[in-house]
Amino acid sequence: MGFLAFLLLGLIAGAIAKAILPGRQGGGWIATLLLGVVGAFLGGWLGSVIFGVGLEEFWSIQTWLLAIGGAIIVLVIYGLIVGRSKRN
């Protein structure tokens, strides 16, 4: 998968993860892109370690599920870190 395709995958996966999770998450499109790309990396790594599948093709359902799952994990961690710093 090319670099631009990976960025597009990260942006869309981050936006879907934000839509799935309840509550209001901070950050605009840049934060969504960064969290989505980090989540796609995490999802691809976890998928290759646990299931033996990674981020191979842009139009593969496995790629999208791994990227969205990774973005959800990263978004939850991001929410815990930002939420904790706002309380202090």
C-alpha cells in the first residue's frame, strides 16, 4: 500500500473510530489523521502478531477492520491521557 493510501486509510479509520466511540473527543482533522495513522500501524502490528494478517491491500476488509480497531484503541488511550490532564 502506498504512502498516500495509508494516510487516507488512517484519516478514514480515525474518523470512523471517533464516530463509534461515545462522547466528545478533542482535536480536528490533523489529530484525527495522526490518531488514525498511529491506530492503523497498531492495528496492522497487532493483526500480524495475533492473527498473522497485516495491512496488505487498501480495499481488503481485513485492512479496514484492523485499522479501525487500532484507531479505537489509540483514541481510547488518547482520551484517557487528555481527560486526565484536563482534570488537573
